[in-house]
Amino acid sequence: MGPQPTSRDATEASQATEATEPTEAIELLFEPIAIGGAMARNRIALAPMTSCFAEVDGKVSDRLVSFLEARAKGGAGLVMTEGAAVDARGRGWTNHLSVYDDTFRPGLARLAGAIRAHGSLAWMQLMHNGRRTVSAVTGVQPVSSTAQRSPGASWEVPHRLSTAEVHDVIGLFVAAIRRAAETGFDGVELHGGHAYLINQFLSPSKNDRDDEFGGDPVGRARFATEIIRRAHAELGDDYPVGVRLSIVEFEPGGITLPDTLSMVTILEAAGAAYIDGSAGVSTLTKELKWTTGEGEATLSEYAVQVRNQLTNIPYMTVGRVLRPATAERLLRDGVADIIGIGRAMVSDPEWPNKARSGQPFMMCIGCNGCQQRSVHRQSGCPVNVNVGHEYEYTPIRAASPSRVLVIGSGVGGLACALAAARRGHATALADGEFPFGGLLGLRATVPFNEEIAESLEMFRTQLAAAGVTRLAAGDPAGDLGPQIAAWDPDVIVDATPGEPLRTAVPWRAHDLERVMSGQVGAAELGQTVGVIGSSYAAVEAALRLASDGHDVTVLGDARAFARDTHPQLAYRAVERLEKAGGRLLPSVSYLDLVARARGVPAKAEPFRPRIENAADLDFDSVVQGIGWSNAPRDLGVDNLFTNRANYYVGDTYNPWEQRFVAERGAEFGLRV
């Protein structure tokens, strides 16, 4: 939209190192922008992210209102809901926000009002899952542009919509747009990406129709363009109807960038108010770069070409925009007109206000905890424990303040200490045997995890602001006994992990936590190092050792590695380790290692393939990376717990579990 810059290639905007220049002025980001007939106060949009914060029946909940209201209060120009189902047959999961009949109106009006009360535009994303749902959720057979089942074992064969039925579904979208407008939403976005129903018409890999809704790009786009035209016929051309696209799908036969360039021209001509460019399909795609250490603005090389194709409507880009300077540069270099911020505004809802004032903000650590809904149903964040709890995690001043000591500065300990201090308790935090951040602090020492170190710096700032006393800060070997005695707490909270899990091995062995905290040096480790374990912790420890120049082999007892975290994190960790020269041996029998350690013959284990060369491996030492027990570790100060209330919060290395440990810590800190 408008004149195109020529001074710099857009891909430079994706470099995180360039995006951190402290002298770069943030100006364009806070200019107003017209989106159809609406005017946003700035160029920052809360990108749509499924949270499952709605009620089980799809109605608006207190949790959803408070989550989105916090982002509006934080200064976003536009706050968009997650995709709302326009058809009961198109619900994809329980707690799927819905808009398919009038019973949803009161909650939607309340939600729009809460967003607009803080000066943000209230925006609703509309979707239909099509074949990407199951009858167990909807009670009926899924529907689609095709009768072909979606890839993946869990999906069902869909009903292929007839031409008349397609027109009926278009009517459902238009009715949903009318409800959104009448309940106070300033505009809507059609979700045409990520393999949902509109995308099932747009994508050549999913549309095998020979009627008016198939064939060439015009036909494949007709489902979306008819929704836009009919909505404008009812509501007027000024009511904004934008479209989200997967501008590149990264799948065989799927949408390519040239396809998208043709498609956006068709959509703009039909009256689309803007294009929102994402990428990929709902199934995991290795080409997507959403996790820690992947850089910033990871779609910019595609986005700038789509933006240049548009003639008179804005383009919104998404994809790991973490820092204000990155957002400013994307605008300055003509990559986009609106910056969609998702994860960065999950980790810190005040991101826009802090970008304007230059204040530090809580860095997203790219753990995808906010995207683990298939496992834990609702979103969360280990570095912002308030996510989804904004309406209930409000510190209430303690009637009788106590002296509280939290041992362990992992995510649970940090959340507990902050909550207790904000309630007026005299609170101290001891790192114990670990560096600041506990097991998250160990993760910060691994290559590509620099964003974690930034989040820990923000935690230091928060602790200081809350008045938390740091005991023996930065001293992993600090003696807990004198610290406890000196603080003389009424309440002690143990926020350390359990005891390290170990197996017998025929080599000199070290615990992973001691190696990663620097208590075991390179000379003591030796050149050739084995890492025992299939966990994410084992793979990241191996990556750090390989990056430090060791010859590393990971011996896993499972068929795959790092299955205890988000698949994208697992894939990247394994990929990085292999690029650093590390080896991974799966399905290793630990009984073989135990037998070798004890000098006895090994017995065959049923169903476990033998790795013949495992018996020939030899190491200077090994790292025990199996994990940690669930039971509290021996802190060696049991006598000091006597006559003091004591509680266990724990710690975890697992990025998916860290949010729950943080919530456990916060909940205790709020009630102590």
C-alpha cells in the first residue's frame, strides 16, 4: 500500500541483532492507520491466537474477557479474538469461541465493550474448521471442499459440500459477520489459512472441485470473495472484512508464493479490507520458525512481496516479531503496514505501552506453552503466570504479613516470591545449588536460548521492584543453612527440582545440572562425552557440549528424542545438535549399560531393538540427563524446617510443564 521503499532488502529486518539497536526511534509503529471504515490508533495488532479460554459451549468467559482486555489496556491499536466458529459443525475443539447463533450475542457484546473501553479496535476472527475437526466434538460428520481426509491418522473422511451447501455455509459466515458488527466489533477477519475451511477452498492441494468453487484461482477464491461481497451488501462497503492467508503452505501441491500473489489481487478486488499473512498448515511444518533462537520477523522475505502486490489496502505481517525496533523496521522497509504481535503480547500485555515509553518488557522465550492446547486445552505462559488468570491473580494485601523464604529461583520460585512480596510479605529468594532461574537458568546457557537470558533479566527487575531480597545471589554453591537462619522465615517454600535420576554406567558420570551450571569443567569431562537420556534436557545439554567442542553422543532409551516438549522445539534441538556434530542413538537398552557397569552379561529386552554398536561405545565421561524425580531433593537443612511452615513447589526443565510449575508457585504466593 502506498510508495514502496527501495533502500534496504526486507530480509534484513528479520535479523534480531540489528533489531536491538537502542538508538532507533520508534515512530511509525504509533501512527494511526485506516482499516476499511475503522481507524486504529497505532500499527500494533494483537494477532489471533487460540487460547481455549471460552466456556465449554463456546460462550465468552470471564477468563477470555480479562485476557483480551489486558492487551487492549496494554496499548494495542487492534485486539483480535481467536477464531470464532461460524457453524456448530465447524467447531474444532472444546472451549471453541463461537458466534453461530444469537445465544452468543450477550457475551460477545461484553467482550467488544471491554476491548473498546481502552481505545483499541475490537476485531473478531471468523473460522470454520471444515475437515479439521472430528465428530466427537461436533456430533456430525465434518464437511469440506473435498471428500479427501485431512492428512493424519486422527481425521475423519469429510462430507463434500454440494454447490448449494457451499452457498449455505457462505450464508453462515455472513450471519456471523452481522452478529459481530451488531455486538460492537469494529471489523472481522476471515481465517483463510492453516488448512481450515476457507483454506480448503483456496489451496490447490485441498480443492478438487469442478464447479464454480474450484478450478482456477478465481474459482478457488470464490468461497471467500462471496462472503466479502454478501457481507458488504448487508453492512455497507465500509465495514472491514480482512482475510488471513497462509502465504506459503510448505506442503506438496499446496499454496506457493506465486499462488498467493494472484489470490490477494482477487481478494482486494472483491473488497477485502486488508490481508493478514501467516504461513503453513495446522499440521506441524518444519519450515516454520516460531520457537526460541529462530530470529525475528521470520516471514519477512515472503511478506514484502505480498505487500508490494497490494495496491490500496494494508498488509499485516506476523511471525516472531519480538522487539519494538524489529516492528519499526518492518514498517520502515515496506514489509508491512500493520504488525501482528502474538506471543510477545502473551508474555507481556504491556508490550505496546512499553514500546512507546522505552521501558523493558518480558521477553517471550519461544517455548510454545501458549500453543499447547492439544495437550493441556488452555493457553499459559511460564514467564507471565497471569495469562488466563488476569481476573483472579490479583494480589490482596495480607492481613498479617509473614517472613517468607523461597529456595530456588526457577519459574515456580520466581512466581511464588513475586506473588508473596506483592501481598506485603517480607520475602527472600535463595538460588540454592542452581544459577538464577533454576532449570530455566540452565536452559539460558544453551546456544540459541539467548531470549531466555533476556526474560531472566526482566525477572531480576520485577524482583527488585517488588522488594524481594536476594540471598547469596549468583552463588550456586551458597550454603542454605546460614541463609535460612539469618532470614529466620515463618514460611519456607522449596522451589528446587527433585533429585537427579541416574542409571548405572561403566564410565565416570556427572549430573546434568552440575555440568550445565559450570561446576564440572571441560578437563574433568574429557573430550568424548556421552549423555544418558531421551529428554529435551539431555538433547540441550548435548548441544551445549557439542558447541563447546566436545565429541558428544546421546544415548536415548526411547525411539525419538525430546518428546517431552513442543514438537517444533524438539525438532530444532535435534537439528541443531546434529549440525554441531552430535550423534543421537535411540532405543538404547539401559540394562546393557547397567550390565556392563556391573560386569555381567546383558539380557535381551522384548520389543527393544538392540543397537549393536552401543556395546562398543566408550567415553571419557557421561552426563546423566534422564531427568529429575518428583520427590523433593534433600537440601541438607531439615533441622531448620522445624517449627516453620514449609511447602513444595518444585521446578522442571520441560518447557511445556514450566507454565504449570509457575502457576503452582503463584497460587501458593497468593494465599500464603
